[in-house]
Amino acid sequence: MKKTTLLLFVLLSFYYSMQAQVNTLTSVFNEKVKGEIIFQNGKTLEGKFRVPGLNSKQIVFFDKNGNKTDLESDDIKYLISKNEQGNYSVIEYSQIGRLKKTGEIKAINKKIWLQVVVDGEKADLYIAGTAFEVNNGIIEPVAYGTNQHPPSFNYYGKMEGRDAIPVFIDTEISGTTLFKNAMFKQFGYQFFEGTPIADKIKKKLEGYRSEDRKKVFLEYNGML
């Protein structure tokens, strides 16, 4: 009886493990993935491409026949990486900036590849990194540059109508929770200033701290 129970447990564990793998889409810098390329002019290409690094100026694309083409990053609006199970992730090429203490954005004459975490009508949330995982539609960072653990990422936020995407919270500088919460309080308040969310962040209320950044963006977009 014990052997039968143990065997059943092993089989079930293996099954759910396989299911988790099937439902997970993981992309790493320079890995060849299936997907779609959307250009600034609206043109699209389907095939495979290599996942770009933060500062990649070109995208290596392979058509359905395996023919290779180097595409200029400046010509591309975003990339869609997807698998047969329906999981997909969007990688956007966007101009970045810095959020001043005055609440203004200082644009930096530079574009980088950003992973879309929240795609909203009012505000978007991005992560800057070269490795990410999509599990049942939930996007999470898994590493930054080298495979360091825990992963360290910069988070970027964009408001509707703004060209530049400023650093919303910088987790690369320090991994301490205290530091990240302090930065979230400062830049989160500035980012959402004039809304009830800003006051909740300033007061450090439960559910409005650094680790809640995704939920905060969803709330701002009216999705919660």
C-alpha cells in the first residue's frame, strides 16, 4: 500500500512538474525564440529572433526557411516572444529618462529594450533585463546580466502621453528591502502624485511598497 501511494505521488509530482514546464516561457539574452516583430511603420514579420540585450542595436531574425537577416533596432517598435501554449511576452524598444525630484522627466538620448510587465491604458510598467519568465501569463524577472540570485532589475514606468520612460524604482543599486522601499516612496509618490495611490505610498501603507509595484500599476489602470 505504501509503495503504491509513493508511486502515485511520484507520478503526480512528475505530471504537475511537466505541466509547469509546458506553461512556462523563458527567454534569455541571445536565445533564439519563436515570435513576431512589429516595425515602426506597422509592418510585421513572423519567424524566430534572438532575444536582444539591453543595448542591442540590431535584431537577428530568421524567417520560416531559416534565412538570417540583421534588422536595425531603431526600425522596430516591439517584439513578441511566444510559445505553442499561448504564453507570450512583449519586449519594447523605448527611450529612457530620469525622474527629477520636481516630478519632471529628463529625457536621455538613448533607447533600450524593456520587458513589458503591465500594459495599461494610463500607465505601463517595464523591467530592464536580459532574462525573464512568463508562467501562465505572469511575467517575472529571473536574472540580470549574469545569473545572479536573487535577480536584480531596474523597473521603469511610463505615463500616457510621455515619450521617455523614467526609472521608476532602481533595484540594481541595492538589494536591501529598506532601500527599495525608500526609493519606491520617493519616486512612486512623484509618479502617481495627485492621486490617492500617491498618498498611500507616502504613508507606506500595507500593499503600497516596493514589492507591490505591479499591483499599484494595475490599480492605477483601474484593473483591480
